[in-house]
Amino acid sequence: MALSKPTRRKAPLGVTIMLLLLVLSAVFGAAAGLVWQSSDWSDEEPEEEVLVRD
């Protein structure tokens, strides 16, 4: 039966760093999605010109 703490330390998991990176990637992904959605690159049909007779 062990009466003291074990001498071997466990490696830290880095949960706080992973959480921070997850939040940052979500923010950058959402921003990229909004930019892509609002851009005119994905328009399939060009704008039609309306001719008016003088």
C-alpha cells in the first residue's frame, strides 16, 4: 500500500490550449463562411442590363 504520492508525473493534456484553439477555429471558420456567402464569386447568373428607350 502506497502512503505517499507517486514520483512519476503525468503529462498535462493541454485542455486550456485545445479549448482556446477550438474557439479560435470556430470564429475564423464562421468569418470565412460569411465572407464566402457574401462574395460575388459564387454567382452563377450575371446581372441583366435593362435597356430603356430614349
